[in-house]
Amino acid sequence: MGKRFVFFYFMKKEPERIKAVVPLHIEYWRKLRLNNYLGGPFADRTGGLITFEAESLEKATSIIMKDPFVLQGLLENKWIKEWAVE
């Protein structure tokens, strides 16, 4: 069993660009088929939260850095933290 990580992010105010990339973002995370994946946007669509398992912080960071939102420069802020869930 891997460690659990949380990816918490806020979007830039570029609604048209974001709308165009959302399908790629969703497809990217679905194709990964990560253990215990759970994610989605905030109700006000200012960002989102994704939680998943990975072997290490380095591996989790590598996964996040390939997210289409990151690659397209659409995030205002992002954080990744190991989450010690009991």
C-alpha cells in the first residue's frame, strides 16, 4: 500500500482556457487508475482537490506535474502534501 497524498489547487482566472483543458485533465486522472483516487472541483469552480496513493512524494509530484492544468499553466497555486489518514 502506498502513501496517501493530497493535491490541492486554485485556478487562474482564465475561464475559456480552463474550459478547453478540463476534458484533458479529467481523462489524464482517469487513465492513471491510481489506488484510492478521489477528486473533483470545488463547488465554485475556483480549483479542486485530488487525493490518491503513490510510493513517494517524488512519484506523487511527478504525476501532478504531468496534469494538463499544470502543463498549460492554468494553476494560480498548488500544493501537494502527504496525508496521514487513519
